[in-house]
Amino acid sequence: MEKLISVKRLDTGEIIKANVGSSLLDILKTGKDILDPVVAMVDGEIEELTKKIHYDVEVLPITLKSPLGVKTYLRSLTFVFIKAVEDLFSGAEVTIEHSLNKALYGEIHYDRKIEEKDIELIKKRMQEIINSDEPFEKIKVKKEEAVKIFQNYGMKDKLRLLKYINLPYINLYRCGYLYDYFYGPMVPSAGYLKLFDLKFHDPGFLLLYPHESNPTKLIEFRDVPKLAKIFKETEEWAKILDVADVGALNDKVVNKEMNELILVAEGLHEKKIAHIADKIYENKDKVKIVLIAGPSSSGKTTFSKRLSIQLRVLGLKPHPISLDDYFVDREKTPLDENGEYDFESIYALDLELFNKHLAALLDGQEVEIPTFNFIKGRREWKGHKYKMEPNSILVIEGIHGLNEILTNAIPRENKFKIYISALTQLNIDNHNRIPTTDVRLLRRIVRDNRSRGRNAEATILSWPSVRRGEEKNIFPFQEDADAMFNSTLVYEMSILKKYAEPLLLEIKKDSPAYIEAKRLLSFLQYFISVEDEDIIPKNSIIREFIGGSCFE
């Protein structure tokens, strides 16, 4: 009789008896419905459903209700897209660029311009691949073999990446005749990818996929032209810097070209900040309030101070006002769905008092600005008075800056709104993008530990709550901005790596943050660290996270 193993499902508590060597597919008896598992956690490690089990284990099936499941689904769907393009437009180069309002934006580089009718053909071909349930085969090959495969494909981005992967074997995926490299697990076959859409978005495409908030239905795409424009500007910056992927960045490190790269990247930031200051100055007769908003770890504090310097260069007198000082007394703070204080709610601020003070200041009156005592949870009055002069301008930074409710007593023409975020311009390679949220999370892990004594585990576990707040309070208002600023620095991962790695390595395997920590560690392994930090300017946005800022 064949030996049996015990598999405990952590989601249901069920104990399943299975033959030694059975795959997770067989053990979980999963199908290909949209809410069936797409990947699984086995004894605390992420495994594909094709994984064969040879001993007693605990298994947690992961579906599209989990961000990890969505990442697996999207990665697999991307492979189907790449295969469909190669089937129809052999030799075309696909670049997966960035997310764009719940969709994935990319471009196809071919010997002619790709048109809307071409995208329709690709979509049809994708559906055929999905309907035929083509398998995704994971194959371990020698690094030399992988190099030959991508040399034959003419994929220079893959070759640059492989150059810095110090492993004798590389895991590739194959769909039909096509081989590719992907960072992370895949579903077993194309038949799992029933829900998708593909749209033409000049000059590229949008790939729509399910999200964990509602995995059975695609979110309708809402165009965000201002955000798309800033991504295009970022793409131009990457061309100026000659760094489009991790391999190219590592080349700069190895060839000792980082000094120039850092100076040019910082110069692009300074030029953009100066340009925004010029736009404010052009409207100085009307604009009296600058509002700065953006998601966590975007570098809002450093940006606001650098912008203030540029405004002073133009003869204006910027005066900062902290929204923190306008919190309502603790017991008046609104509660969230769990009955906890919701400090990120716009109604955690005394909007009536705040608008009363803004209106008075713009009317030329002197106002006493309160101070919020966070220990006591109370507002205090300490005689901090301010009166605007003819060339004064208020600079207000906070998550609700773009929301008109915050400053409803002030006419729109008197306000200049700025949206700031870290919009990654660097990819691992053409087919593996770096999510902007990863950049911000790593920034926050480093800063939380340095300035707040918080470990990486606590930061990772609180991140989903932070993200929910951003989805609710920031992203819906980003298109109302008068200017956008991308705070990402193309070189920053080469700096953050040495700070983040030891913090992530402290997280134990039994921690609920372990899987995310391991994913981030795997991601950081692609980068070569830069040890010399002296070349980073003291006013750099990255200094807000690693320390040494002249604004501290």
C-alpha cells in the first residue's frame, strides 16, 4: 500500500489524506473558477499549485481575495499577453511599464505603430490561449542556457539582469514554444485567467485584471490624463539617465558611474520643483495657499521644504501650516468600521476652525495658530500668531490637501494643489515591473526604524491599513492637482538595500509578515548596493528616509 501523508488546510481546519508525491492541485481538488486558489502557502512558504508534497504539511490556499493571489494572477496574465503578441507580431518587444488606475499600462515596440485593431487581435489571441488552457511549465536551466535563450530572442534587458544573478541555475517559464523569466509564482495554466480585458491606450495598451476588493468583476477603467502625463515625463527622465532596468543600474554601480547618475537625477528633481514654483509665482496675485498631498513615504516633507526654498528665490514668503495642529480633541475623533479612532478621516480635523483661520489670514487678519498635544489628545493655545504680508503664501502639507472639503471656505482660484508620489521609473526587466508601493514600503520600513524605533514587522503589518486610507483619502482626488511631482530617484534601491535588508531579515518565519518580508528580500537581491552615501546631496528626498537631511 502506498504511504499516505496528512495535509492540514489552515483555512478550514480540514485534514486531507493524500498519496506521497501528490500535487497541491490534486490535494486541494481545486478547479479553475475565479475564486479558486491560484497559489498556496505550504508550511509558511509560497508554492505554486503544481508543487508535489512528500511529507505532512500545513497548507493555506490563496485566492484572488489576497493581494498575493492577485499578483500571481496578473503575472500569469502578462505571460499570456506576451505570448499572444509574439504569436501575432513575431519579434515585437513588449514593455510592461506601470500601473494606471487599477490597470496595467505597457507598450509594444514593432516595425510599425501598433493600432487599436492590433490590440483587438491580441485580445482575441489571448482568449484563444486561455480557452485552450495552455500550461505554464516551470523549468530549471543552467544560467548559460538561459543566456543563450535570451540572446536568441534579442532580449538585452534579460541579459543585463542575468549578468548580476549569481546562481548556477535559473527558473524559466515556458508557454508553448516561448520561454520567459518572471519574478514570482505563476498559476498552473492559462485556463485560470478567465477574467481580463485589453484596451488600446495610445501609444500602448491597458491590461485590466481582477482586484482583491471585488475579484469576480473587473473595475471599470477611469482615465487619469494628468497621472499618465507624469509617467510619460518619468519615462523621458529614464532615457536621459540611460537607466531603464535593474541591470542597467547595476552597470552604473560596477562601472563607478553613480556619482554622475545621482547628480543628474537630483538635478531633474530640482528643475521640476523650480518649474512648479514658477507656475505658482505666475499666479501669485491669486494663489495664496499651496496644498501638498500624496501617499505615505512619498517624501512630502522634503518636497515642501525644497519648494519653499524655490518660492523664496522668487521673492515669496512661504509659511508652513501643519494640519496636525487642527486635529479635533481625541474623544471627538470619528471611529472606523472596527470602532477604532480613524485619525486618517478628514473629519478627524476641525474643518470649521481651519477654514475660519484660512479665511481670516487671506483677509489680512492676525490669527493665533493652535498646537495639538498628542500625549494629552488636546488642542492647546501657546500664543503662536501669524499675519500674512503682501508676498506671503501658505504651504500646507497633508493627506487631504487635494480634497476640496478641507478648504471649502477658500475659492479654488486662491489655491494651488500639488500631488506627489513615488512613481517608479525602473523595472526589473521589460516584463517584470517594480510596483510603486514596493518603493514606498521600503522607504517607510527604513524611516520607521530610524526615526520611530519601529521594526520592519510592525511596518509591514500596518501597511494594508495605510493603503486602504490612501485608496479612500488620496487617490480619488489626484487628478484635481494643478501639478504633479514624481519623487522616485532611479538610484534609490541601490541605497535603500543595505538599510532594509537587515531589518527584513529580523522577521521570523512564524510572523504574519514573513511572506512579504521574504518577497521584498528576493526583490532587493537584484540590486548591487552603493556604499558611498556622501555623494547624495543633503537636501535629497532619499535623505528623509535614510537620514542626514539638512532639513532635519
